[in-house]
Amino acid sequence: MKLDKLIVAIDAGHGGSDPGAVGKLHPEKYYNRLVAMHVREVLLQSGAWPYTLRWSQELGGIDDKQFLRLSQRVALINAFRAPDGRSVQAVLCIHHNSGPPEARGLEVWYNTDRDDSMRLASAIYSSMNGLLPLKGRGVKHNRIFTMTKKPVAPSIITEGAFISNPADERWLNEHCQQEAEAIVHGLRIWQP
């Protein structure tokens, strides 16, 4: 199914001097960047208009040297306008989890005060949980994450795998494209 001109902001979490969680193979920012780049490509192929934060044409992808504070990320998302004047319709914050070595699986987070975000989180979680061989840990919510509270559009955070778990990280290292496809499939289910 096409996502005709759906405007989606993609935030690859961490970056620059902030590595995020650190796995045995790579830091979290590496996986966040790869998944976000794949999400962008799948969205383009589906007719959507991705707006990728930290994008660099010169590097052909997300600029891993650039770090944006959360407030800067939200300001860029809220100020963005497509060529036709429309603003962002969905915000995807791509992350990967860390915890004790036995923790594994995927989660999707949203802000409790945002019903529109709950619907988006549920659709993306359903897709990821159904299409990926990772343990489903559920749709989670709170009121404190800046990236789910402050953007004007429905906003979610994906936690695609635990990079502190060797099996999850090995899977992720080989299947970032598959995670991206599951996320975009969730957008197709959601459709604003």
C-alpha cells in the first residue's frame, strides 16, 4: 500500500558525541542511524515524504558527527513544512534498548496524554511484533519523554532490540532493513 505524500519525521536517536547504549558490536547510535536510513528509503519507495533529522547529502545519509539536543530536534520537527505547506504528520524516533544481559525484545513508547500517538504506537508495535522474530515487550507509555510529548504530530519511540543482549544484537546487526520495513508497515496500518 502506498503512503502517498505522508510526511514523516525520522529521528535517529543519539549521534555525534552521544553513543547511546553500547553493545558488544556497535553503539546504539550506529543501529539507530542504519534503521533510520532504511526507513527513509522504504518511505520514499512508498510515496511518503520523509524528513530526516541529521541528514547530510554529502555523506549520503544521516550525519553521525552531528548531535542535536532534544529541544532542537522538536523545534526542527514542529517548524518543518513540506513544499505544499503541510507539516509533519508522524514522528518516528528510532532507538534500541539496553538493560541486563537477559533482557531482550522490542517496545514502542508513546505519551499517555496523546491518543493520536497511542494509535500510532499500537500500529507500529503490532507490525514489528508480528514481522520480527524478537520478543514483544508491549506498547509502553509515560509523560516524560520529550520526543513523545513536545512534537505537534503523533510521536513514538521504537526500541527495536536490546543491544545489551548478545542474541538481540547479533540479530539486529544483520537485519536493520527488516526492522525498518516492519516500522513502515506499521505506518501503513495506522494511516492518519
